[in-house]
Amino acid sequence: MFVTPEYVFKDVTHITPEWLAAKGIRALVLDIDNTLTADRSQDLPVEVAGWLARMKAAGVGLTIVSNGAEKRVRPFARKLGLAYLYRSAKPLPFALMVARRRMGVKRREMAMVGDQLYADRMAAALYGIPGLMVIPRGPDLGAQVVLKRKWEKKHWQAYYDRGGKTL
């Protein structure tokens, strides 16, 4: 259960402030690559920019938590005006703890948004928060992620086999 998704969204833009409020979620930790933008891209899709604006307007706390290097994460996060943690060592949950404290929310009020089961979903599970998984925005450019995607297939399938839906 640490790897099988709890919730799957077609895209981050399908996560709404209303859905979050119904679950008691006031803050999100966000992955970058293939979650907010394409892998290794510094460009933010227009629809994701609009989604971030809606989340901020709704008072949802947002922090980027990425395994990427500072030279990858900092310029992207600064362009968005978001707090960030880099080289976060997901699936270890320590960066999620730091992000939660910075956002000033209780653990039960926070969720992780990402595309990788062995990093984002597992980090959320180990920290005891919901993992809101999204379908990757594009192809993976890193060899280790391509390999992990092959291992992830059975866990994605387990989600759908038990009646899970793409929201």
C-alpha cells in the first residue's frame, strides 16, 4: 500500500480547491518534473499557471519538494514565487516534514502531489499524508526514472483493479 496510489488525477489542474477542502487539505507539496511541467523543463504550461493562481487565491499553501539539484529547482520555484526544497531524497519523508513546518499546517492538512510512485507516493505514505498522483506530463528523460516506471506498472494496475478512477 506504500506504493499503490490512493488518488489519481489526469493532471494537476484536475485537483480543485473544493476537492481539497472536502478532504481537509490546506497545503500541498509539489513535485516539478512531469507534475507541474515536462521533465527538465523551466517552462510552465499556461493551464498550470492558472491552476497555481487558483490555489493561491483559495489560500492553499504550496511548496515545491523536488529531488532535483538546486540549479534545477531554484529558478523554477522563484519564477513561480514558491518556497522550495531541493535534493529532498524522496521517498524519505524529511523534506515533507520541513515543508509542513514552514507552511504552518498540521500533517492531516497536507498532501503530496507528484507523478512517481517510488518517490512521491512512497514519501507521502511514509510521512502519513495523502499522495495525489498525476499522470506524467511527458516522457521521462532520466534512465533511472524510465526503469522505475517499468516497476510502477503493477502498482498503477492494482489501483485500477480495485476500482480506482482517474479524477
